[in-house]
Amino acid sequence: MGSQPPDRSDLYRDHVSKHDEVRAGAKFGAWIDGETHTTDDTVAVYDPVIDEQMLTVPDCTATEVDAAVTAAWDAFDRTWESTVPRDRSSLLFEWADTLEDHLEELTLLECLDCGKPISQAQGEIEGAIDTLEYYASVCRAQRGSEAPAATDLHLYMKHEPYGVVGQIVPWNYPLWAAAWKLGPALAAGNACVLKPSSETPLSTIRAAQLSADIFPDGVLNVITGSGSTAGQSLAEHDDVRKVSFTGSTDVGSGVMQAAADRVAPVTLELGGKSPFIVFPDADLDKVVDAVADGIFYSTGEICDALSRALVHESIVDEFTERFVEKAESYVLGDPLDEATTMGPLTSEDQFRTVTDYIETGREEATLLCGGGRPDDPALADGWYVEPTVFGDVSNDMTIAQEEIFGPVQTINTFADYDEAISLANDTKYGLAAGIGTERTSRVHQTADDLDAGLVYVNEYGPILPEAPYGGFKQSGFGKDLGLEALDHYRRTKSVYVNLDDPSL
């Protein structure tokens, strides 16, 4: 990305030193049947802060996927199928405790390969651990049911695991997204084959390695490599009985088609173009921060990003002034520095995508702030984009309809309640939405009228394992998190026991 400026050296040397630390700490490969596997072909993992390769991971093919699925079925048939919820709960707690012991190590990995500010990376590792602890807890609360259908019949329903499930997670929340899928799947009694993104696989690989001597070999497998090869092979595998995917809508559609060929169920958590409605009574001291958190957290690389601010026309000037000031307050810098509040985009590809959308926005709307790269020469080789805000936006513009997946906010206005709801729902997506108001009745009415699976009120988040997470329309179907996720990893069997006359 250009020549190395003289004052880059401190940041550069610090990151290269951390790369050496990572390479010395563990061997990063696919995790199959309780062992690290390598392949002749590899995929490079880059540090987006300095655009330098840290290490490589195996570029797995159908051969490695088949080996992982076979190992998973062997483990399921050999030991895992016969475990009871108490056993699985204990092992999940043990794994969560082990990850907690390695919190600093996992945080560093997440920070380096994603470019997340270290405080965000740590919070997400803690979120992953909390998710696993949640499913360790609810694991023992699983129940069947009984239907009093007749006096001479005992009719009961029982839940069973699928056996082996395939899971594909994205690059923006590596370990947290993995925990969303592994937690309920393991709690329900399945063996797993999970594919992390080729761009950010390190924390997930390390977490799998830390499961050694906890889960039986083969219960938890991690396949690395490209989505088009390893991911497609996993989605198409005849012996994978259930597929759960998080990623883009286009790729999710392909995963669904692959699973449909063998009539395998899928869960899809896909894209979003989420609105935040700012009503005229909104407390702007809270709501400006909420909308900013919803678009600038994690450099906007979040599927439920609140990327469309719909602001009542009576307060749009004040909101816009405050919001631009907030956007310009973010500190772009080294994610390893606690003072940094925004890191780079995760990859060159995403940088190109986001900057192309910004150029489109310049043609369609009014650029209010940002839109370029930071002036700091120390950041010149990283994939940094300034927090960007566009005004004078209408809902038919490209930047108002297409998912950008970067720190780009649009602001448009509405005149009344019906127009606000119409604008909010005028998108092919339906993942999340936000409401800014001080009226309780308006909160509930708006939440009812929004066509979205998640609704945030006066804040962005939190995202907790107790509640299901997922959207409507082209944002997918099925749920991660919550008790509902357990149901997505279980099959229900009805058993009819006809009773004889009890007389002697």
C-alpha cells in the first residue's frame, strides 16, 4: 500500500513483535479429531493495521472436510451420543473456564487478525465465554413433553441431536460467532465441524486447541480455508445433517441451495441495512451515542449496524450537528493502544468495497464528514477509513439500500409516524432496528410495526445469550442464541405407547 513512512517504525515493530509472539505460542492449523492438521496449500492471514502477513493456515479441501466429518461421526457414535446433559454441561463449563484462563492470549489474536481495538476484542472474547457458560447452564434444563391425547395411550415427545452439524462463521466476530453456534450445538448433543473465515481464523483455532482433553476427540473440529472450497464442501457434505451459516445474503443463498439438494435443514443469519428511528421527543444525549455505537463500533463491520438514521424533520439539524461531532471524535489508531476507539477494516477487499460505496455516496448525497483515510502517516499501510456521514439521503439511493459493512452512516428525514415506519421497512433486509423516544407506548407500537428480528431502544445492544438473535426477509431465518437455538440443533420425535387394559 505504498512506501513505509519514517514514523511508522514504532507501530510496525510493535506489531511484528506481536506476530512473533503469536507464532511462538501455538501452531495454527485445522483441528481434526483432536489434532492439528496441515496441508500443502495454505492461506495467508494478514494484520490489517500494517498489511503484513502474520502466518498461514491450511487451505482445506473436500478431503479435509470429509476427514473432519468422519471424525465427528466416529466421536458421536463412540461416546458423544451416549452423554447426558449433565455430562455436556460439565464439559462446556470446563472449556469456558479454560478459555477464561487464556483471555489475554485470545484477545491479542482477535485484535491482530481483525484490527479491532483491544477493548472491543476483549469484550467479544468475554461474550464468547459468557455464551458458552449460558449453554452449559441451560443444557441441564432440556425437557421433553407429554400429550394427554387418550386414556389408553401414553404419547410423549423427545428431542434428539442431529448427529454431526456443519457451521460456517464470518470474519467480523470470529470467536463470539463461533460460540453462538458451538454452544447450543454441543449442549444439544451434536458433534461439530466449524469453518471460520480464512481472514480471521486464529482465535477460533486456538479455542479449539484449548478444548483438547476436555471434549472427546472428534466432537469439535475446525476446518480452515476458503469459503468457496472448504465452506462449500461442508455445506454440500452428504453426512452433515444440519448447516448453520452466518455471512452475506448472497453466500447464504448458495449455502441454502447446497443443503436443499440433500434436504438438510439450515439456519441463516445474513445481512442487514438497519434503521434507527429518531422521534422528535428523543433524548439526543443518549440517542446520538446509540446511533454512533450502532454504526462505528467494530469499524461498522457488523451485520446489525444501525446504518440508516431516520430523523424527524423537526430535530434533524440538531441531530446532524451532534452526530457529525460525535463521528469526528473517534480516535483512529493502533488497536493495541487503549486510547484507540476505531481500528482498520479487516481486509483490503473490504476496504475497496467500502471506499467504492463512499464514492457512490459522494455522487448521490451530501458528504458531511469523513470519506477518506486518516492523515496520520503511521496508519498509511493499514486499511483505515474515517467515520463517514452522508446527509440529504433518500431511501432509493444505493447507499441507503445496500449493505456497506463499514463506518458509513446515512441520515434522512421523516414527517410523521407512518412515514417513519414506511421508510424503516423499505429494505430487503429485516435484521435489526432502533427506536429513539421517551414515550413507552411509542416504543411498543413501533416495535410491533418494525419488520425486524431485533429492536434496540435508545441504545445499541447489548447482545445477550438469553435472547434469540436473527432477522426476517433477506436477513435470513432461524435463530442463534436463546433457548430457540437449542431447538435448531435438535430433532423432535413423537412416541406413541398404546396401553393395555390395566385389569388383572
